[in-house]
Amino acid sequence: MANKESREEVFKKAKDIVNQLAVIIRTAAIHDPGNIAVTTAIEKFTAITNPLILSEGELVLELGGEFFYLNEARIRYPLEYLPSFDFLVREFKKRELGSIVFRNALKSEDMQSFLRAFIASASSLESFEALAEEIAHVSSLGVGRLRKIRDEEKTEGSSDVRKMIKKSYFNAVSYTRGVVSKIKSGEKVNIKKAKRVVESMVDLILEEEQLLLGMTAIKDYDEYTYHHSVNVSILAVALAQRLGLSKRALTELGLVALFHDIGKIEIPSEVLNKPTSFTDDEWHMVQKHPFWGVRAILKMRGIDATVARAAIVAFEHHMYHDLSGYPKTRESYELDFYSKIISLADQYDGMTSARVYSRIPMPPDRALSLMMERAGTQLDPILFKFFINMIGVFPVGTLVMLDSKEMGLVYQSDSAFLDRPKVMVVINSKGERTDRYFVDLTEKATDGKFQRTIVKTLDPNKYRINLAEYLL
């Protein structure tokens, strides 16, 4: 049995295993598996995997939905690894390949045999069978078939839409990351690219609001800061379109929201990423980030009305509706309309995310309850009513227990029945994991009573339910 240290080592190396496997397959598609370029890539791969196979006994690399798992642990990865991960997901699915098992220390010849079989299987009518048969003689390797998703759940059209939404979301995260990097190195930032990024998200919100809101519900990404900025932008735009703002105004709001927390780049990472509570001095430093945000935004290239609005929001987003927050001002005045919207989105995403100084995220329904208490003081009460109407009493991603004993994830809210969303059932009434199916809690039986009702909300982590696997 592997000890704790070796398990942590597996977890750290997992992303490199997937990345290097993608490199090998790409290289083998161009050169013969015996080519020096391929064998060199194989050597790098075995240098990572063999010590882990030795400590674990075996390694199982498995595809589940759009994500990879190593020995049942979800593999998290930095943004720059996304192309490799997406490439490998496509290649696995093309061959109906669900898992690769590494049983013994790998030799270069083993991986060359696997690569020849892997490349050749792509042209076979029965790709998985062809791959499995070709590597049957390789004792250190085994393969498993991809688990099927029911056809009625996922039409080709909905698959394409989800891919588009995922691409748009990660483009926004990548852009935000690049902006932070440029500002830190003293470069000027051009806001025109930000406008294109946000316009793409606005179009998707107008057409597929619930799916894009689903991206903000997935909270186990690395690099909280960048995802938080994008989540706030999506939540703010979705709320504003409920309020009837024009498409032009939605784009401006989304762009402004991306930069609301930009001042945090001035806070030392050892303070911002501190796992314990802030000292008084550290908290005083954190409270300066609205000032620093204004300064960073006003240094951007091509200052116009939108940039000025972004500076105002960066300054005001922690001041609160009743001005009881920070920074303090000498005179009372009404906050900018965008600041009111963005402070709502900022609070909700912050409370429901696992941050360094708050490792356990608050369940969405609990966050809304707490925000309800703050409506009228910290938050604009009228805007909060619209926010609840958008998010629902049970937001997307909430794990719920139904009176039918089924458990499922909320995947779409109903503005006419806020407490009766659409639910994706993942555990049946017998307590067994099941092929997911969908139920609408507004459906009634012949006697006029609702067929199903939510009894309580649950913590997905306790049931090892990965939101990303289902919501993507």
C-alpha cells in the first residue's frame, strides 16, 4: 500500500503524465515509433511513470466525461496544459478508449508497441477492439473501454454548444491571466482584445445562459483569481440581461467586471495565498487593493469612458450598498450601477469558491441565504431579488436529495418556479450510481401533486461527486 508521501507524488506528477503522453502520441503520428524523436519522448514519459508504478503497484489513467483521473483522483492542470488534455480526450474518444493500465515498469519497446497499435487503430471500424488485440502481448499495459453516455442525453448539437461554451470560458481565463502578467511586468494593456473576449461570452449568455452559468458553478479549477474574475463577469452580465440592458451595455459591464479585482496584483502572493487568517497589518494591505486597482486600470492604453467606468468599479466594489465597507469616503453618495451589480456577483462567487484562506466552499443555497440577510445593507435589495430569480433558490451545481430518495445535481433553474429546478439524477432511489437522467421538478402526477420535491441539499464532496464531470 502506498504511503501518504507517494500518493502526493502521484497527484503532483499526474498532469505531467497526461501532457507527456499527448506529446508522445503527437510525435508518433509524424514519425515512426522507433524514431529518435519518439524514443526520447518515451524516455521522458517512463522517467515520470516508472517510479510511481513502483510505489503504487499500478497506475490507471482513466477518462471520465471531459476529465482524466489517475488512480481515481481527478487530474487538475494549469491552463497551458489545456491543449494537450483536449487533444488526448479527443484521441481516447475516437477509439472508445476509457482507460490505460500501467502494471509493471515500462520499457521503451512496450510503449513503441502501444503507439503502433494506437495510431493504427484510428483507421479501424472497431478501434478499441483493434487496439486491445494489438497490445494483448504487452504484459505491462492494459486498456479499458470508454463508458457509454446515453444517446438521448447528448445530441451532436448540444455537444458542439458545450464545446463552444468551454472554449469561450477558458479563452476569457487565459486573457485575464495574460493581462495580470503584462501589468506585473510593466507593459501597457490594450483593452480591445478584452472587448472581443467579452462579446463572445455575451453572445453565449443571450443564447445559452444556463450552460454558461454552469461553468461558474464548477469550483475546483486551479488559479482561483483568474477564474473568479471571469465568473464575476458572467454572473454580472447574466443578471444585467435580466434587467434589460442593451447588448452594448452588457459588453461594457462584462469588460468592467473582468478588471474589478486587478488591484490584488499588488498584494504579495505570500499574503494573498496565506492559509491562515490575516493579521491586522495584512488585512489593512488587502483593503488597499481598490486604490491599486484604479491605478492599474488608468495606466492602460487608450483611456475612454469604459476604462473610466472600470476604475470606478474597481474602487467601489467593496464599499457596499450602505457604504459600510471599504474604502471609506468623506461624503456619502450612491454607488455606480455597475458597482452594485458586480458586488453581488463578487460576493456570491467568492463565498461559493474554495480559496486559499477558505478551503471549504459554502454551498450555493447557504451563500444565497447569507446574502439575503445582507440585502438592504451590503447589497442592493432590488438587484438581489433579480439575482435570486436568475440563480434560483437552488443554484446550478447544487446537490439535492429528492423525496423519491434520488440524488441529483441542479442543472437548470426555472424562473417561474424558483424552488423547482431541473435536476440531473446521478444516484437512484436504491443509493446506486446510475447513468444520469433528467427530471423536471415542476412535473405533476395525475392527482395534481408534484412527482418529486427537494428534501434537502447535500455536500458533493462527501459523496465524491465531481461537478465538472457532469456539468461539462
